[in-house]
Amino acid sequence: MAERDASLQSWLRTGARRLSRHWPVVVAALILFLFIDLSRNGNGLFAFGASLVVVIVALAARGTMAAEQSGGERMAAASRVDTLSAVHLAAAVPDPLYIIDDQGAFVYANEAAEKAFGPIAAGSSVQLKFRQPEMHAFIDRVLQGSADAVAADYVERVPVERAYRISATAIGEGSGLHVLLFKDQSEARRIDRMRADFIANASHELRTPLASVSGFIETLRGPARDDARARENFLQIMQDQTGRMARLIDDLLSLSRLEIKPYAKPENRVDLRVLLESVADSLTHLATESGVEIVLDLPGSPLEVPAHRDELVQVFQNLMENACKYGSDGGKVVITAEAETSNGETTVTVTDFGPGIPEEHIPRITERFYRVDVETSRAQKGTGLGLSIVKHILTRHGARLSVRSKVGEGSSFTVHFPPA
């Protein structure tokens, strides 16, 4: 019975396939049959039913053929994969990859490997190419077939430090060949190191004012319990320290929001001239306390750039506050703006005439918690995060910050907005 059903199904599939191949002839025959049926006073139902059956069979056949064709294409694709050599497959891997023999000699290196570690000659020794002791030990374990030689860490220190995770896999059985795959872990490790440094620095910055507040509370409960003058002095210090912690937390939250918020191209245009005037007015009190004058040197016409207004306010508040606090010796802070420079950029420069920044500190001043002078920064109520926030905001806008400074002559911080 099963054989008869299978034979019937095969016959139906074959017939349907033939019908689907010659569907124009089938359709023409059905139309003719319908015409003859109606001309002999028939009601056309038989012809209609026959037509419906044939169409269903034809459609089923076309579906079967499509499935068979798709399966044929998959088989053809699998056949093409079978014809590819190991070299073709290795060349398609984006990570550095080497094939070595059972003597530890190079057989093949893909393009990514040559870019990362330079060209190598076929037949040269792996241990001559990678001279670090940990790499030698790993290769020895691989060649000996050790079970713990599956993966290892490797650090390339020149021309720049790069960290890799190496995995080793034997090719087939008895081929004597192994694949060494180098997975770049540098960015992940940099982020981990940055996260650890950030937690350590934030903890340190919060621990100091907390210890101060805790000590003054103990003093007020003890020796200074009845000393009104000391109590007032200590309470003022405690207020300053809690204010410092609040500023630090606010800056940490701002930095966190900037880092988790995806980049979105600003859709609104902001007039920098109006924005800079507004920020300068808001800092008049701070400038007076610091003994400096904020001087605006802006163009007479609007200076528009695509931007998020609130974020740019934060950028220029940070830059102008720093100029007022740390450049107070110069007596003034100059804000200049220029539209469409030679390279099409729009620039805003905040210049102070204070003590300046030593050259060795300039590359690092936008790092979190980095301070040129720790005591001066804390005395000025700085958190060490202001310029890091500035850098993140400008990066979101496709802009950049450049710094020029000379000890004893002051500093200039320039924001470069890309061509609109």
C-alpha cells in the first residue's frame, strides 16, 4: 500500500510538473473546453470545475518545483563551498590568522595577520617571529597536542601596545596543521581599565569630603559642642564639602548621560553669538569674584551651527568658568568667534592670560579627574570632570577641542565646529 501511494504521488508530481511547464497550452485548452460546453447548452459547471482542478494542480506543481529549485540551489551552494580551499576561507577571516605545521613553521598568513604583524616568509619559525616567552610556551603546548593549549593571552608592545587572545585549533586529523587565530582585545581591555580607574577616582573624590564631614560631626558632638564660633566655622566647611560632593555627583551623572546617549545629528541651528552672550552674562558674578573681565569679540552677523543648545551652554560654561578661575591673574578673559575659516570650520576660542599649562599636561587635560594642579583645582571647587564633559559633548556634535598654552602667558581653548 505504501509503495502504491508513493508511486501515485510520484505520478501526480510528474503530471503536475508537465502541466506547469505547458501552462499556456493548458489554459487555452480549458477556454476551448468551456466554450464547447456552453455552446451545447451546458451550464459551464463541469468546465469550471475542471479548470479549477487543473489550476490547483498546476499551482501545487509550481510550488513543488520552486522548492526543488531552492533545494537544488542550496546543494549547488554547498558544492561551491566544498570546492573552496582553506586559503580562500582563511583569507575571508577579518582577524589575524596563521596556519602552521607540526614543526612550528608558518604555512600561511592572511592579509589581516600581515597588516597586524608584518609580512612573514613561508617556512619561517613561529618562535622567531614571536619571541615572547609566554608565546613560546603556548606554541610548544600546541605542537605537543596539550589540552590546555586551546587559548592564551599575548601582548604586542611595538609600535603600539595591542592585546590579543590567541586560540589554536588543529585542522582535520593527521594533517599536522594548526590554525592560530588572534582576537584583538585591546579596546575591551582599555574600557575595563578605564572603568576601574573611573571607579577608583570617583571613590577617592567622594571619600575625601565624606571623611572631612564625618570628622567635623564628631568634633561638634565632642570638644566643640559648646563653642559657638567653632561650630559656625565647622558648619561652613561642612557645607562647602557637601556642595563639592553634589557638584561631583552632578558631573558624574552628566558624563554618564552623555556616554549612554546614542549619537544623534542635531536638527536645530543655534546662533553662537546669542548663546555666548547669554553664557557670559550668567558668569558676570563669578568673573567679578575672580577679578577678571569677560570680553566678547564676536562677528556682527548671526553665527549659526547645528547643535543641541543646552549641551553647548554646558560646553561654554565649563570653558569660561575655567578661564575665570584659573586665569584670574591675567585680569581678563577674551571670547572670540570666527565663521567659515580656511577649512570651512566655525571656531570659538576662550582665552585667558593666567599662568598657563605646562606642555606635558595638555594631551591629558580632557581625561576624567585629571588635574594639572590638584590643590588649586580643589580650591577652585573643580571636580576634574569639566573638560571630559566638554570633549564628550563636542564629539556628539562632530566637533573637536584644541588647546594652546604657554607657561606664564595664558591658555586658549578653541572649539572647532565642522562645516555645516
